[in-house]
Amino acid sequence: MSAAPSAQATVSGSFSPQPRVKKPHSYVALGDSWAYGGHCGNCKTFVGRYADKLNQRSGHRVVLTNLTVNGGTSGTTLASLRHDRGVRTAIAGADIIVIETGVNDLDERGTLDAVAAGTCGGRDGAQCLRAVARGWRTNFEAIAEEIDHLRRGKPTALRLVTSQNVFLSDPGIITEYGLPADFAMTGGKFLTEELRDAICHTARRHHGRCVDVGLLFNGPRGDMPRDENTEQSHEQVARALMKTGLAELR
């Protein structure tokens, strides 16, 4: 007696191919209070909006692990990548990685207090600004190197998000710290450009992409204020992330 055909066999005895189920892409986000939603009542920030768009349009299911935190800096981000087992495990398995941080380094280093007190240093009074810029370059390069180590050569879409000129868009910061009245378009513009350059240089060196939020929000001359915490602002950053594509994962 011949055996009954299996569930995978056709009547003629040939086997029909089983549909291939794509493994979901793992998307991990690291960042500070802006990415976390700390300034918009825990709204859905560009981090979650980007995940939604990927799920709607990429043709591949995406699972988000949101590891953003209030008050994060480039230094704490680097430390978590080096020493936090949960973060390291998440990054090791992440196909898509988005990082936004850096502005809080100014508080961590006491940079703005030094400017206000006139103790920033240097002939131009901007030595402390250059020091924080050097720290950004060092930390972002180390962040990307740690990610490369954890990913071990696997295809990875690394997306680094810069900052706008927060001093231009939130003049209350200048008042709160007692900074010079023109700081937004002097020291603030310098810091915004230095953070952008550090982030985008690292992205290029490590085959990732950067999203220039300063250009998006402040315009080509860097003189347009913009509230970064509105729904429209987060949506614009999410759209910019989508425009970077996912060529690394194809």
C-alpha cells in the first residue's frame, strides 16, 4: 500500500515550496531626552515614528527596542555600549541603529557656566567650546567603533541624528545660564556645527548616514528658530530618516 501524500506534497507527488518567512529587522534607538520625549509629554518622537514608517513602507517587519534616556550624553552612551550588558546584547542583534545625543555634554562639562562666568579660556574666550567639540569627535568615533565590534561585520544601517541650534530656538536657555545676548548666532552656531561635523564625519567613516537636523530646522543659513518638540518636527526627522534608505540591509 502506498503512503498518503504529506501535507507538503501535491497529488502528483511533487513538493510545493513553502513560503519563506522574513526574519524581522531589529531596530535599536539610543539617545537623550529629545529622542526619549522628555520635552513633549512623552509624545511619540521621531524614534517611534521612524519605526512606524519602516513597518508601513519598507516591506519588512521591524521591531523597535527604544533605549533612549532622559539626560543622556555622548559619554554615557559610550559607557552603556561598553559596560551595559542589555545594551550590548541589543546592539549586537540590531540591524538598524539610530543614535541622537551630544547637547547634554555642555552641562556635563560645565561649558555654558564657563561661558557665562567669562572663564571659557583662550584669546577669543572660546577654548571651552573647542574642548567640548574635541570630546564629541572622540566619543562619537568610539561609539561607532564599539558598534562595529559588537556587530562583528554583519550588515548594519547606522543612522546618526544631529541637533539643531537649541540656543536659537529656545532663547530661554540664554537667559537661564546668563549667556551673552548674541550667543545663539556665535557660540551656539559654532557648537551646532561642530556637533554636526563630529556626528556626520563618524557616520561617513563607518558606512552609516547622518541626518542634519540643523539644516532641516534652522535652514541653510542657520538662522531660523524651530520648536523641535512639536509633532511636525518629530515627523520631519522621521521622514528624513526614511530618505536615508536601508541599502546596507539588501
